[in-house]
Amino acid sequence: MPLTKWWGCARELPGAPRTRRIGLTVGDWSPCTSDVAASGGRLLAMWASACAENSPDPPSGRGPGGVQEVYAAFLTDRGILIIELPLESAAACAIPQADYPGIEALFPCASRMQRAMAETSGLRSSDPDRRPWLRHPPEAYGFIRVEGEGVHEIAVGPVHAGTIEPGHFRFSVVGEKVLRLEERFGYKHKGVERRFAGMPLLEGHRLAARIAGDSTVAYAWSYCQALEGMAGHRIPPRAAALRALFLELERIANHLGDLGALGNDAGFAFGLTQFSRLKEDLLRSVSQAFAQRYLMDAVVPGGTRDDLSATRAGSLAARIAAVAREAAELRAIYEDHTGVRDRFTGAGILTPELALRLGVLGLAGRASGQALDVRIDFPCAPYDQLAPTRVVRHEGDVAARVAVRFDELAESCRLARALLASLPAGPHLASLQPPAEGSFGTGVVEGWRGPVFVALAAGPHGRINRCHPHDPSWQNWPAIEHAILGNIVADFPLINKSFNLAYSGVDL
Amino acid sequence: MRPAALISQALEILVALAAAPLFLGWVSQCRAWLANRGAPSVFLPYRNLHKLFHKEAVLAQNASALFRIAPYVVFGTMVVAAGIIPSLSGRLPLVAAADAIALVGLFATARVFLSLAAMDVGTAFGTLGARREMMVGFLAEPALLMVIFVASLISATTALPAISAHLASERLSVDPSLAFTGVAFTLVLLAENARIPVDNPATHLELTMIHEAMLLEYSARHLALMEWASALRLFNYACIGFALFVPWGIAARGIGPLGLSLAVPVLALKLAAAGAGLAVIETLSAKLRVMRAPEFLATAFVFAVLGLLVHILLGGP
């Protein structure tokens, strides 16, 4: 059965544009996921309906009503398809010791999501890899070992020599050459999903904004998109334009920071100081306009917290123009510098074929030929009017990820100035009522790393029943394990930085 | 041995001990200026040493005696090296015991102890750093020796003060063979002192480190001695460079009040210029991939050999 059939059976879902949901039986689950994979669909997120973590009893896999659902969201060329599998009894899945059939064979990035689900909801997939993911039990973690003459292991982290988020990287090397890398996370596991449950729906955006601080706008907007969709609320055009402005400012600031850090990791400290200055200039202008450097809590349900006066819009536009001009100059320096070019080119190659197989999303995907951008593919207001230019490279090395950042930086500067030049008049906030119990919606926003997805289910009394925030880093972290292969271990920090994935965003 | 010679010897070492951290601070300051950054105080290395000497030393449980004595050996070799490199005066009694070739041996001794200590505790980073350090070392030493051979051939001696005095007295024009060896020496200096483009002294990324990776397990006074030894090594290399390539202004006849009043400002001037030059090189370069370091040092060796050939072709003795 082709994808169109499933898409046709699915019902429209509020929130993110072009999103549909379909309920499946265990028998339909595998054919449907196969069809999605065959049609080039990507796994966007995977979660379970209950989050039993922190309860006194170990999670049993069954909610109070006895019914649990497993959800998977896919990016297809028709839209976002969400499939739902209710697990009514343990016998529903014919596989021993498993509650549902895993999809890691079709979508390799699902493996870690399924392992995390087993810990937070107790639902076990059929994947034979049953090692813990978010939690750190006292037993030693079963890293896969490489045997052979002269092979040794280098363990890096979770405590690093610099101020970096915690993550453990286990290298198997011969001399300087990396034979295998295995990542181990979960050091920032803090029970975010559990914390969402029972929160007032109108306050959840504040927690969403704090999941990964560098993507605070993307998370808050994604949450609010889901909430507003469920409540049947349309935000004023001015609010949509301001949100897009926030999102592009977040993208510009993060790309500036990354480009500087990438220069520094190549031993080119000049790049770090110049880009840091540009970023700081931008953040100060943002702070003057919105009293917030990183725009945390700037997106609120129903619109935006702050409005923007015409004079401040003018000075912000001037600053963005200056950033775009200077970044273009610095790009010429990066591209002309033999030493920097030598470090960037050919380092950490992720081929387009591998990126497709691994389902890599966002910026890293676009540097490896994966032309996915939610702003263009499934635009919500105001991106349907703005028509952002798609940036794609095919080389897949550090240089390509740097080039994508430079191109996106220039494009985001253009978009931000266009938004500032024609901000719609009217209110920036319209209050909304919390959606009814049982309503379900999703939000998806192209953050600077890639699509940030939120699935939201309303409970009684205007409170959250279940909220699952999903960072594109889930999909992209495994790609680093492949991109490093055959490179020298000393190039890992540069390659890792060129992806710059979230730790907090995946250690929910 | 006359007391004057002893005084000049002692002064040589004391000036090196005192000025080495300042020189390092000066290089850092120049680098910051060149990157349009607010510069740290030029005295920062002293404060750092002071801080480290007042901390409690922590040793790994499985650290052997070698790990504990290595900082003293490394520091000691750098002090002795400072004693035989003419920076202020050419009248150094220690030179009778160690010539320029022994100087290369002193640097090698320090390297061996540093690498052994790094491997002693058995951490992955220490071993990684030691392995890379030995790779850099075994390529840098021949190049450095070749540089010294050229200068020795010109002046028919291997004692550094005599080489320096000969070069200063014989000619005021630049010997073409010395121009080639000068390039070779600069490349060796960058590699041996863990500067960009071979190593990055400012990085916090363990996996990319060479020199710093070997010091990760050290703390307090041990770390202070290691840091001070690093500063001394940079100072020593700078002074070898001065002795070979800009030998003018070194008091040949020991330290009299007159000689000192000339030699000290001249040395300060040379150090200021060399530090600024080093900062310019480091600012303009990116770090090489670790596996490119052999190519870099092979270039240094080729330049040194070219210097030797030019010297023979131009009819040296």
C-alpha cells in the first residue's frame, strides 16, 4: 500500500501545518512504517503516551486505563504523518519480551528513542539492543569493543577540560586513526517530560523554552503552535512576523557563535574574537529591542510577550545589516586562509547516501545533500509569504557545514530585515482559552539545528496530560559516530563542533 | 675561576628565571592585541605561578616516583640550558661542561622525562600527548642539530658563546647560509614550544593537545615547575636564536657595569621584537592537522640542510 493510502486515511491534526494522524493496529504498524520508509520519509520523533518515570513502582508499561500508545511522527513529502499504535494487551505484539515492534531496522535513528522510551514509559521495543540510554544504572555500560593488534580505547568525558556540556565519547583508535566511536549520554537527564505532566497548558511554553537554551525560540514557538492549534486560535499577523524575527535572530546568533568556535578549533583564534564580537553586538541590539539577549520567554501562547516600536526596529535592522556585511568579509577570510581551508575540507565527511540512511535532519543534513527545511517544505505564517531560499551542499564535510552556516546566516539576515521592514500592524498578542481535555496537537519549527517538534495532549482542568519535545539532535548524534570514522582523533573536536548538537535537548 | 665569571654565570641564569614568564606574558599580550581582544596583564604568568605554588599538590594514586621527580628534572635541565646560552654575556664557565650539541641533549632529556611522566599515570590523554611529543621531537632534533652545525662550521667551534662572539665580530652582513638556517630554526622553535601551527597552547580540547595533554595530571607546585620550565624553554630558544642570528649586543667579556648597561636593554629589545614576531606568526596561522606536523618539520630540516649546502658552496672553511 503506497503512502498516499495511509495519508488518505489519516485525519488532519491541529497545530503544525499539513499534519495528519492515523491510528493503527499492530498488524498495520510494520506495513505502514515500511511504506513511509520506501517513499523516502524521515523519522521526526517517537514517543509513548504515558510517562511513568519517577513513580514509586518501576514503570510497568501500562497506564492506569490499561492502554498505552506508541507514536511515531514522520516527515514525508506530503506532510507530517503521525502514526499511533494502541497497545491493549501484552499479547498484542507477538514478539517475546517486547511490547511493540521496533522500527530501528527501517529508521536507524529510532534505536536510541526506543531505548529512552523503555526507560521513561516501560514500553520495550523488539530491538535486541536493550542497554539503558537516559539512565545510568550502577552496572558498567556495555560499550562495543574493537579487538585487534594495537587497538586501544580513549575515553573522553563526561567531564571535559573546558566548559562544555557533559557527554561521554568512547574512541577505539589505532595510532591517531579512529576505528570506532560510541557516544553515551543521559548525564543531563532531568525528567522534563514528567515535569510537563500536570502543568497548566498556558504555562508549558516556559518549560519548553528551557529544554535547550540555544533553541529557546524554536521550542517555545513549537509548543505554542501546538497549543494554539488545539485551541483553534489564530495568532495575529504581527505576532507571527515577530516570532519569525525571533527565530531568525536565534539562528543568526547561533551561527555566528559556531563560526567563531569552528575557527578557534582550527587554531585560528582571530575568527573566534571577530565572530564573538559580532554575536555580542547582535545580542546587545536584541537586548535593547526586547530586554532579552537570547529571547527566552519572548514567545508566549497567543502571540509574543513584547511588541517592537518602529525606532527600535530601525536600529535592529541597521545592526543586522552590519552583521551581514561583516560576516561576508569574514567569510572571505575563512575561505582564503590556506590553513583554515585545509582543516575544514575533507574532515568528517558524511556522505549524502549515509545521511539519507541515518535520517539526518536540519543543518547537518543540508550540508550532506538532504534538502529538508520545514520553513520551506511545510511553511506556517509568515514563512509562506517570505519564501526563504533553500541552502543545500553535497560535500558533507566540515567545510560544507561551515558553508551552509554562512549561507543561512546571510539568508536569515535578509529574512530578518524583510520582516522588520514590513511588520504588519495590529496587536502582537491575543489571549486564548486552554483547549479542551483530550485534544491533541503538534508543533514543528525549523530551529537553527533543524526541526524542533512538540507533541501536546491536553488533560483536564486546562492542564497538560502529556508533552513530548523532540530535538533534531536525536537524529544527528548517531551521524557523528559515522562522520569521524577514518579521521584522526585530534580532528574530533572540530568535527563535533561542526555539527554542534544539543546535549540537554536529548537528555530529557 | 674568577668571581666575575661566576657572577656573570649566576646573573645569566637568574635573568632567565625571572624574564621567562614575562616573555610568555608578552607573547600572550601581543596575540590578544592582534586578535582585537582585551589583553591579559603581561604579569599574568607570574600570578599563575604564585597561585600554583600555594596550592596543595594532588597526585594520582598510581603515580610512581618518576612522576614526582619529572618536574624537577625538566625544570633543572631548562635552568642548566639557560646557563650555557649566552643571553647577556659570553663569559659562562658552565660552557666548558656543555656545548651546543649537549644543549640539544638537554632538551631531549627534558622531553624524555616529560613523556615518561605523562605515560606513568596511564591515562589516555597523557599517552596520546607523549606519543605526539615524541613524534615532534624526533623530527625537530635533527633540524635543530643541523642549524647548530651550520653555525659551528662558520665559527669552527661548538661552544655557543664562542659561536655567538665569532658571528658578532666577523661580519655585520647576513650570511646567506644563516638566512636558510634562520627559517629552519623558526620552524623548530614553533614546534618545540607547542606554539601554533603545531600545537595550540590556549586550547581546552584534550584530544587536540600535544604539550598540554602531558601536563593534565599535574597540579600545584609540580604544575608550576612544568609551566615555568615551558616558559624557560621558550626563553632559551629565543636566546639561541639571538646568539645565532642577531648576536650583537652580548657582552663578550663578562658583566661589567658598562657591559650590563648595554646588554640588558639590548636583550629586552630583542625579546620584545621576537615576542611580537611570534605572536604575528601565531595569529596568521591556523593549527595544522597533527599528521601534518612531520611535513612541517621536514621542511625545517630541508631548510637547515640547504643552509649547510649554501655554506659549503660559498666556500666555507
